[in-house]
Amino acid sequence: MWNEPAMDINQVPLSRRQLLQRSGMGFGSLALAAMLEDDGLLAASTTRPRVDLRPRRGHFPAQAKSVILLFQSGAPSQMDLFDPKPELQRQHGKDVGIESLQGRAREPLMASPFRFRPHGESGIEFSELVPHLAGVVDDLSVIRSLYTFDPCHAGAPLIFLTGKLAFGRPTLGTWVSYALGTENQNLPAYVVLHDIEGHNTAGAALWDNGWLPALYRGTEFRPKGSPVLNLRAAKALPAGADRDDLQLIGRLNQRYADRYPRAADLETRIRNYELAARMQLAAEQNLDLSRETAETKRLYGLENPVTAEYGTQCLMARRLVEAGVRFVQIMNKPHNPWDHHGNLKKRLPATCAATDQGSGALIADLKRRGLLDETLVLWVGEFGRLPTSQGGTGRDHNMHAFTALAAGGGLKAGYVHGATDAFGHRAEVDAVSVLDLLATMLHQVGLDHTQLTYKHNNLDESLTDARTTDATVIADLLTRPAHA
């Protein structure tokens, strides 16, 4: 246990630690060890990996306790929503030398068919298609100078969520829950809300644990029907049978854990069984939207079939962070609903109509409940669109420029960061890579992206691949100086 030297209890005064060891068959020492471990004061075990969801301190004080990621699969068009370009309007139909992708014929500029106007006290211009996000513009940091490293729907989301163009890596939510645990031990640290019809491009790799323990993988909740599948037995069991089953499974798992003390997968399985048992009550209680007021349901658009599904996801996200969940990731409908290669004039308004109200409501609701300051909300796709036409009616992929909206969590409000060129093709002023944005998000929850590492294949791996990249925290976005 503590490896103290043997001594004669009748001749030598006992220290408090020795007294705890020797009295009551050593149970006092066990209790002390448990309390020290809960407080993070016990040295890490050399035999068994630590796999749990207990809350932990970051590298420095955090400004955000939780994160909500509104991931817009398919890549929204920045020059039609958030990045107005008067020069694009003036030179509509001209060929200015912007190359198309994948060997397609070069096409001319295409002006946005949608009107922009200033909003809020900040006067930031947004498109007519996003009135609800425009309604909270004074709470937003609008990052207009993002760029990424791959123009494909499978690769770019992987880069954004895992930091690298590779499958099998831990995602942003996994890193955050691994580093910080969660405030609510009856719910997962990392929850993914996605459409029940299927997954987006790259699928579950966008909430995978990679080589981190599987306990930190995103847990999938659903906005329709039972939020968590297989949480209860398919058939009614006699009273006490669930408890007896769990106790038996727990004893068997513990027996093997003692035999193989370094088996992280087994430790994760034990923790997942324990979490599932606790979730049987907590998940249903925390996601029961019937408890919300009629006014709140209207705010999120739950009474409208067009807005109900995404509004439900956003309201569930608010309830989850309110309950202490660390990271919530919302994935909109499968098949990349923002991927408008054609008929943009009709399809883009439809996608905005489905998602805008819920997005704006989430930010407004967090603010009025006093939760926005401690919750970092990010609205973003995997890349942007080209200012040229595709087939005369749509826009192709563009990895050189896109826009993200961020709110809360210690970021500036009513602020525009960076700029693209005259047509919205490339980030030109204060360009921000997706890795810079990931480093900034980690910073706001109290984590240094260069120090948050995990040994894998004898390499110190990190979310931003800090060994080989120069990702930096975007200091101009922060309300306080970046932590040195």
C-alpha cells in the first residue's frame, strides 16, 4: 500500500497515515486514498490507467465550462450569408481567373441573389436568410477569415474535428472530456445529437475516441423518440433483476480488471456499465422537453414542422450543458444539407429556414439564463464556397475561405475578425486556420493545446498536432489576454 517501514506499535508514536493503515483492518487508509484520488491529489497509478469522468482542472483557469458545437455539414456559402461582397455584385458574370475544382471548366463570378443589411448596435451585416442569427449578432464573434487544408466533404470535417486528415483520431469533444471530465456523473461528458435518419459524411469518425480510452467517445443521443437507445431492457424484468445483473457484471469485470490491471478497454467497459445504470434516470429527466414553457418551445420553433427538429436539438443542447455536460455536438441532417452545387437560390433558403431559428434561440436562451458567459457556442461548416458559379446556379467547394460564428465562453461580442479578398475567395486579413480555431477553443476551456498530449506509438500526440504545426490561439478574439 504505502510501503511504510515496519515498527513496534507499542514503542513508536504512529503518524496519522500509519494509524489509518493499522486500524479497522486498513479501511481508513482505503478511504483516505479514495478521497485523495477524488481531489486529484493521489499520484497516478503505475499499474492501472485512470479512466473516469470526474471533473478535473485544466492547465489554467477556464472562461468556458462547456462547449456546444453546431456543425453545419456540407459547407455554408459565406458570401451568401455572412460575408457581403459589393465587388462580387458589381462584377457578376466576369471571369477573373478563379480556378474551379477537380479539373472542371473555369466559370464566371456569380453575385449573391440575397440582400445584406446591418444588424444590432455593432452594425454587422448579415444576409436576409438568417434573421434569427442576425438578431443575436451583438453576442457573436464573426470570424470571416477561416481556411482549411482539404476541399472534400470527408477530409475537411476530419481536419476540423480531429486536427488531421486521418481516420481513427480523437475528436475535439473527446480531448476536452478526457482532459476535464464532466460536472454531472450521471450523464456522458460528450454528447452527440444527430438526425436519426443517418450520419453525415465521415460518419461516427467525427465523434470517435481514436486511441484515447473509449469512455471519452461521443455518446449518441437522438432528438426523436427515446433519446438514448438500449438504455432499458426490451422486456420487463422482475423487480431487482437489473440491479442483480449489474452487480454480477461488476464483480466479473472487477475480477478481470484485477488480473489485467493495465487493460484500459476493460476499465472503460466497467465505467460505461456504471454510467449506463446512472443514466437510466438522469437521461430521461434532463431531456424531458415537456417541462419547458410554451414560450421557450416557441422560441426554438418546436411548433413548426420546418424548424422543429433542429430546434429540438438546440433545446436539448441547452438542457445538457445546464445539467453539467461538458461538450455537446449537433450534427444537422445527413447528406450534407449545405452542399449547394446547384439551385442555390432555392435550396440555401430552405436549409437556413430549418436551422436559423434554433441556432439564434440557443444563444438568446443561454444568455437570458446566465449561461452564455460560461458556454462556448460555435456555428461552423467544414469549408466555404467559391464566388464563381457552378453550372450557372450553384457554388463549388472552397477551402481557402469561410466564416464561423462564435458566442460566449470569453470571446468578444459584436466583433468581426479578419477579412477575405474582394470576392470572398481567399482569407487575406488576419487569416485563421482551423487548427488555430481548435487551439483557441481549447484555450477557453483552460487547456494549452501544446500540453494536452497522449502517448501513442511512442509519440506525444495532440489535437492540433503541435509537434509539426504552428497553430496559435487567436488572441484578438478573447476578452482577456491569452494565457502565457
